[in-house]
Amino acid sequence: MKLSIVDLGTVAPGTTETDGLADSLATAEHADEAGFHRIWFAEHHLSRSGASHHPELLIAAAATRTSRIRLGSGAVLMNHYSPFKVAEMFQQLEAMAPGRIDLGMGRATAGPVLDLALRRDRQQPVRNDHEQQVLETVAWLYGAFPEDHPFAGHPLMPTVPRVPQTWLLGSSPDGSELAAGLGIGYTFAGFINPQAAAPALRHYRQRFRSRGFGLDTPRSILAVNVTVGDTPAEGRHLVRSAKGFYARLGRAGRRAGSVLVPTPADAAREMTGAEEDEPTGIVDGRWPRFVAGGPDDVRATLERMLEQSGADELMVQDLIADPADRRRSHGLLAEAFGLRHPTGAAGRGERAT
């Protein structure tokens, strides 16, 4: 069983973004030692709750402090950038950490001000060219432009023998069709749209067609918000931070970027009864937004999700306020699934796959 982490650079209450970034790197080191397969860093702009604004920077920093774990983006927002810039950036990261780099691609809107600030061409109307953006990025990495294309015959970094793994991230069925058609990996954000996760992941596997972009068979990840405590009660206590954060977002409106992750105690004081009582396990066949509890019940819930979705791998997202509690949750989950620090071919100083 492969377990991975997507890290948001969560800024703990009473701390700064500098602290949040240091916590992200400490989490990467901890995950490397605990046997997690990969860690991805988010791209969130003008957000006080998370310090991970540019995942490439954290990937590069984490590469110097880890030896085995794969490092990637969860995700680069392709609607804002040049495909060439993204492809070259991640090929350079691959040169820095051979065999350990993942390029996770996605898209998102952050409101009119930030979308305008990030636009690559403000003279043209906004276009929905996500498929073209992803395809061009992959074509740069694999030298797959048609012979008559103006970009053909211009390899990125010909002395770097491998390319990053390519992944499409999404939270709607549309992404599963695109990833399957391109023959690249697919990750579904179950913490955003839990009821659509299993159908989308199954659709991806059914529709997958290899196109020579690194995969002969489908490869998928289910991303879930997970909080593990030493006991079920502790897990349910710690997940109040995640519940409280989303409750704050719902009340913030245009000020959503200023919302901070609350402590469990602050969240408990702020939430309504309905928000507090939101399920943390599967109820009547419906998946929760937040999976929380002790190691055994969390593992049982996650195993049902993996079975129903057919995903190859589980990726953990969380909004645990205290970084020590966050790493404790990761450690308990690793123990529950029997992870061990690998030896041999994927050990220190050698390439991971």
C-alpha cells in the first residue's frame, strides 16, 4: 500500500509563514523517514492559512533534506502559466533530484483580482484552454511535438535522461476523461468532492489509453483529508481545526484569503452544532469530507474508499493546526498501514521509482 501526503504549508495559530514553510520541510523529512511514497506541495496564492504559494521552491528545498521520497506539486495551476516554463522548471528539478520529481497539473480560479494578477496575457479574453496547456507541457517533456510543429526539435535538457512523472489533478469527472485520454496519472481531490471521487477514478481506469507519456497502464491517487489521533476521541478533537477552517471560509465571503486555521478549542467555540457533527466516516454509503478517529477506524474507512474507487494510492491532506499533532497523525497512519522505511534499491543515495 502506497501512502503519500499533500502539504499546504499550514500556518499554525500564532505563528508566521516563515514558520509554516519550516514546518513543511520538517514534514517532508518526517515523511521520508516514515516510509511515505511521495509528498506534494500546494499552490495557494494570497492565502494566510497556507504558506505554500509556489510548490517548486519547496520541492527544491525538500530535495536537499530527503533521500528517498518523491517530491511534487499538488498542483501547478496551468491556467496561469506558460507550458514551456512549467516543463523546463520541472525538468530542472528532475536534474536536481533524479527519479524523484512529480509534476502535478491542475487549474483553479481565485477570484477576479488574483486571476488578473496571474494572467499570462491580459490583452486577450480569458480562454478555457486547460487541455491544450496540459498537452503542450507533456509534449515538451517527452519531445512529442509533430515534425511540422515550431517547437519540434528543441529538447528541453537532453543530458537529463529521465522526465518527471506527470499527473493531472481534479475534483470533477472532466479531469478523469482528460487524464485517461492523455495516458497520464490522475489524482482526485476527494476532500473537495467526496461523492464524485469513486465514479471519476473508475471512469479514468476504464478509459485509459497509453500514448507513450510514461505509462502503459493507469495510475491513480485518491486524496482524502485525514486526521488520526491516538484514540478515536482525540482524532475527532483534532479534526475540529479542519471543520472550523471550512466554517470560517463559509462566513468570510470575499475575505476568504485572510482566514486562518483555528485551534481545535477555538473551532469548537465557533462552530454550530451541524458543523461540529459533520460525519468523519462513511454513513449510509456517503463518503465524508473529513476522515478522522483512531488508527484502526481511520484505516478501515480508508480501505473501503480505496476498494470502492480502485485507486492505486492514498494521498493524505489535513488541516491539523499544530505541526507536532500533524506529524503525529502521519506517523500513526504510517504505523496503521504497516509502512517501513525501505532499504535496498530505493535507499539513501539511490533512485526511487
